[in-house]
Amino acid sequence: MTPFISSINYCPVKSVSFQKIDSCEIRKNIGIIGDRIFAFSKNLELEKVRLFEKDPEFRKGKWNNILTLKNSPFLNKYNFSYIKNKLTLFIGNEEILTIDVNEIGQSDQLSKKMLELENSLEKPLFLMKNEDNPFFDTAISNKTVLPHSISLLNIKSIKDFQDKIGKKIEHSIFRGNICVDGMEPWVEQNLIGKVIKINNISFKVEKKIPRCVAINLKPGSDDNSLNLLQLLKKTYNHFDMGIYLTALENGKINIGDKILNK
């Protein structure tokens, strides 16, 4: 069987939102349009927030200046939708607040609401936005030189892990952009350094995705008792799940599209 896309996901707000979509636009040097274009600052005054927001080089290594599931696991209780400039905050299925991101002052309303909802959050808190240089992990980490990235998961690798530990694992825990079926377990790791094609768009397979404690969080909660990170290491002697791609061309991908070796 030729591997194919079984699901596509993107996160408008880093570490908070996770949305399933049927198709998405791909942009060279950016990735999936709309993915991780928002993020909340942490421990930064406004002047430094603007630097973090606009300058990818300023972000390097500054994990303590952005809210992530690793440093703020309570984020896992929330979700966002982003449609036609309207950003809506949810807890479960309950709509909490909708803002127009183009209206002056409405981003501050959202930050204020987050502070009200979470006592552990400290002022100042700002919502940042950058469509050309999104807030990808690979763009913040000092350990990688990928300013943009798309994550691909092989669902059979997840199933292999699930079968070996005897525990059901939701695919969403790994927050992958593209989930692929029809590929043997762990074969995706053999693609590192190669170019693949999806719907006539070329992607470079850059590296494996090393996982962090965020995968210990149960979906939709701040309960981090799953212990999947250590089980991954114990089972396979590594912390990797999935691969990073970079887009070499513009185009569109869809559920059902085949993954071909170039």
C-alpha cells in the first residue's frame, strides 16, 4: 500500500489549539499557512515582546519567554479556533471569548481573560502574532537550524508503541501536522535527508522529532501522569516520534494524498 495522509492538523495558537482540517495551503519557507502564528509571551515587557514577536533570531533559546505545554501544562485544558480573523477561546466545548485579531485592544482582552482563568499566570501577558515567522519549536530551539517546519507522524509507529506498552495512545498527544497511514512502523525515520512528494509538492525530510514531557499530558487536561516519555525511552532507547519536513514548494495538500519518494 502506498502511504497516504489520514489526517491533517494545525495549531493557530502555539501549545493551546489543535484543529483537524481536510486540506491546507503549504508555503515554501513557512509551512502550513496559519500554523502556530499566535503565541503568548511569558515574563516579557512590551518592548521585548515586540522583539520576540518579529525577530526569529531574538527568540533563539528563550523558552522561558513563551507559554508552552512544557512550562505551562494547564494550557492543555484550552483550545482555540481561528476563522476569518476571529480567534475564539474554548474550554472543552464551551466558548469563552471571541476576538477580532485586527481590532486594536482585543488581543489585550484575550490576555486579560487568560489571566482571570489561570491564577498561576503572571502579568505581563501578551498575545503575539507572526504569519511569516510562526512560533515553531524548531524556530526557537538552539539545537536546530530550521526556521520553519511541518511535523509528520506515522500512525503505525504510534500503534507499535501502543501495543508494546499495552496502553491506548491518542494521536493528538504528539500534535502532528500530518498523520500518515500505510507506512510500516518506524520506516519514516529512514527518510531523513530525502525528498518526498505530496500532491506534487516537494518536502525535504529534515530530522527526527525528539519528544519532551508534554507528551505525558492526558488530552484535554493538565494531568501529566501518562509517563509516555520514559516509556518511549524504555521501549526503543530513544525519545523520538515523527519527523520534521520543510516545504520546498508552494501548493495544497489534502486528506488522502499519497506520500511518494521523489
